[in-house]
Amino acid sequence: MAELDQGNGEKKSLKKIIIIVVGAVVLLAAGGGATFFLMKDSMTKGPHEDSEAAAVPVEKFYFDMPTPVVVAFPKGTGAKNARVTISMLVEDAAILEALKKNEPMIRNNLLMLIGAQESAALNTREGKEVLRKAMLDDVNAVLEKVAAKGEVQEIFFTSFITQ
């Protein structure tokens, strides 16, 4: 009878070992799966990205041209002149300073650019959009020329009058 109890005891201890091993495997699998899903976002980010840094909005600055840009059109083109007030959006204070420092060159280029437009085209939204894009490209070219590290993101017409 003692031998019979020993065999039964071995079955119970073998059963306990199997349950412990299966439980450990399940726990390891669950832990690995949880780690994978929790770390998935951080694995897809670049080495310098941080979840806190991504949540912080970039500060934006506006550079308002101190005076409106006034252009006289040639006779017989429809409008006599245009008066345009401009604001520029940048995301770096250093670019804001570069715009202030180089404002005479920027103003000159914008005067030439606006003066070269067909005055009739400036009465349409499409014509103003074409001019705005050309102005943006021109201002960024000036910034590149003066070795400023950055660019103007947008140009806004805060006033646009043709007469």
C-alpha cells in the first residue's frame, strides 16, 4: 500500500510541475505581448523624438512689414496703384531677426515683384495666390542668400488695395 501511495504522489507532483510551467509560459507570453504593444510607439519614433517633445507645440512668430508696400502700375493697365500690407509666419526667432535685419532687401524685391504683375490679375483670388506664392519663394531666397537657417512658412496679406 505504501508503494501505491508513492506512485500517486509522483502523479500529483508531476501535475503541479506541469501547471507551474504552463502558468510561467502564459505569464511570460502575456508580459512579452504587453511590452510589445506598449513599446510599439516608441520603437517607430526616431532616435531624437520624444513623446513629450512631440506634444509641445512649436512657437510661431509673425513679422509684420512696418509699412505697406505701395506700387504704381504703368498707365493703361487698369489699376493705377496697389497698397499691400504683409505679415509673415516663421517658427524661429532667429528667422524673425533675419527678416528685420534684411527688411530693405525684402521690401525692394517685393516692390519689384508686385510691380511686375498684371493689375487685372490682382483683382482675382487666383492672381493673389500666385503673387503670394511668388513672394514666399522670393523671401525665402533672400533668407537663403543671407545664410539664415530657416524659412518663412506663410505670407499673409493683411490688407490688399488696388485703385
